[in-house]
Amino acid sequence: MTLAHLTLATRDVHKAAVFFADALLWRRIERPNNIGRPAAWLEIAPGQELHLVEVAYFAPSPFEAEFGRHIAFAFPLAGFDGLKRRLLAHGATLIDPERPTPFARFFFRAPDGYLFEIVPAERQPETIAPSLNAIPGILREYIAGLKAHDVSKIASTVADDLRFITPGTTTVDKQRFLTFLHALYAAFPDWHYDHDEPEWRSDHIAIKWRQSGTHTGTLAFPGMPAVVATLKNVKIPEQYFFYRVRDNQIVEIRPEPIPGGAPQGILEQIGAKGPPL
């Protein structure tokens, strides 16, 4: 079974036909003479057609969306830029996709309100993304260790050659990373972690964290002056951390570089001098 044609209603057949012909380069074709209302037919590809019919009181659906109703077409990736220019020149609105994919794609809303998706003709079929159950068990153990402030358990989940890459692109080794956690939990006994569901992104796993706590103990970290309890409530903005796992060990941790993000944001909020990481 193949798609023969797609019929779309519009308030102005002529305007809609010009849009699809000039922006998407679909060829106008002859139509039957017994339709009984303004209409236009265009060839999308051999054996595939778009039929436009004029409906006086047509209104687009409120559910035209990426996670709603939309129509997808394949187009050569090399022609994306030219296609986008034509779409904008003819009144379309370009929309970035919400769901990450291993290939470039985009959406556009036509002047009539319909939503279309453009994907590369050369793309490979998407594989099934690993579900939460497929998140490596070692990462779940790491998360449990963080929530329990169990540095020994955390240590067992990270590789000896761990690379913790700070937003300032400083690379910290395993020992310094664990030393920081010891100091953090001593200074913030109530340090709390909350997070969204882990998600695969290509070859790494992303977790959006929310962290907070009250500075009720001394923060003592080698290489910086100790900071006695300030009783300040510290709250880190929502922040992604990205993890790479190899041979059942976490080999890389990379925090998202955002203003006020961890680890530096913790120190900034209590007035600590000198970055520990």
C-alpha cells in the first residue's frame, strides 16, 4: 500500500497552490472538471499528489504540532538551506524540533496553518532509543550513592581514570572529585538531589538535576580557605549532567555550563574563594 494523494482544505486555493508550487517546487497538474468548487492538484513525487480544495470557513486544527498532527516529507539535506529560504519568502514559519534525532530535520507551519516536517532523504532509519530500563545499572548505583551521600559507593561506580570536566573545561581526576563530595556532604548534611528520567543522547546519558541544601558545616577543601557555616540555603538551577559509561564504569562526567550551575555555583552562593574543581 502506498500513499496516492493528500487532500487539504484551504480558504484560498490559488494562494495555497502558489505556496506549494513555488516554495516546495511541487508541479501543478491537471485536475478533473467535476469537483464543483475551486481546487488545485499538485504532484509531490511520481504517483503522489496534493489535492487542495477551497472551503470558505476552513480553520486549522489546534493540534497541528510535532506531537500532534503533522505531515512529513523527505528532502535532500544539501537543499535544506535553499528550501528554508523559499519557505520564509512565501510566508511559512520555521520551527525547531523538540525531540532530538541523529539527523537534521525541521518543521514549518504553512500560511494555512498546517504543520509539516522535513527530514533528510539520505537519513538512516532511527533505532529504538534505550528505555529507562536500559540505563546502565552502574549509573543507577551512582545516583543512589549521591542521594545517600555514600562516597564509597560512588567511588565503586566511577573508573579509576574518571574525567570530570567542569564548565571551565578543567579536567578533574577521580580522587579530587571524591574529595569534593566528602567536603560537600560535610558542609551540607542535608544536600538534596532530585532529577528527571535519564535519557540517552547518542553515546552518552543526560540527567537533569536539581540540587539544594543548607550550609550548616565547615566546607574544607584542599587548595582553598575553609568556609565556616553561613546557614545559607543554596539552590542550584536545573542543570544537565552528561555521563559516559564504558566497561560498566562511569568514565566521564560533564556538567552543563550554565550561570550558577554546579559545582562552582555552590561556592559562589556561600562566598567561597578559589575554585575547588
